Amino acid sequence: MFIIKKKYFLFIERIKDINLSNIKKNKFVIIYRSYKTKDSLENLIKFRKKCFEKKIKFYIANDLKLCVTLKADGIYLSAYNKSFKPLSLLSQKFKIIGSAHNYKEIFEKLKQGCESVIFSKLFVVNYDRNSPYLGLVKYNKFLNYFNKKLIPLGGINFKNINKMRLINCEGFALLSEIKKKPAKIFSRLL
């Protein structure tokens, strides 16, 4: 069964994590979030060109200089990034996406000029089963306050992806499932 949303946000840590030939629609947004290893600038430029050709939006996490160098579509601000420097990018037609874990961080991201806020955690995550999560009902209540600008993240996997139909939002974000089962996930999203 297919899941139909306006946008799908895919987090990658290396450009090798995703095969762009699997992506056939322009609903995808790729967020390059590399903290440990960095891909070469030359490879990133090639990857950016492929994204542009396929009409896939490409965002860079927390790195204004790289964002401008690659002529990315925008920047992704993690929940820990409190800087207002990205607001200067709005005049250059860059988009800003943020990340948050609670009300306070959501309001900070909206003040930073974020058009969408990726809000974590929707479901239980494998790496920390004791951490708090919202669930479908509480998440939909959050959406009532923020007019569908929230994008769910956390614990979304191949088994529970059909539950995303029950969330009244424009899209959702995937992180670890892209690395584990990319072909299966793409077949469900297309």
C-alpha cells in the first residue's frame, strides 16, 4: 500500500546512503547531515547537480558556508542550533527547515524563519526505547497549534509507515530506515 504525502524528508549522513535512481518523483527533500565523516566537495557538487536534475530539494545541515557553496535549496537547523544567522539567507531565496523536541524549541525555530519544523519523536526509537515519544493522537493535537508546519520524525519504519496516513501533516521524515531498507521504503512512498 502506498503512503501519499506532499513531501518526504530523507536524512543522509553520506551521499552513498541514497541512490537517486530509486527516486522518481519530486516530492523528496534530502537533508545532508554529516557530523562524523565528510564527503569531498567535488562529490557533493556532483550529487547536488543530480538532485537539481531530478527536481529533488537538497538541504545542508547547520553549515551556511557549504549551503551557499553548493547552491543548496536551503539549510536545516538542528534543535541545538540557536543562531539567527540563517535569516540572512532568506533574502537569497534559501529556505530554512528546523528541528525541535518540545514547544520551546518549536517557537525558537519559527522565530529563526523556518518554513517547516521536523518534530521528534513520533514513535519509539530502536536506539533508546526508554525515551519519551508522542504517538499519533498527541502528535495530531500538536498539529492543531502549529497549522501543519510540523513534520514527524522518529521511529518511523517499514512496519508502521502505514500509520502515517492517520497524521494530518504535509509529510514526514525518515532517518535510520533509509540506511536499512531504502528500496522497500521507496516502493511504499512512490
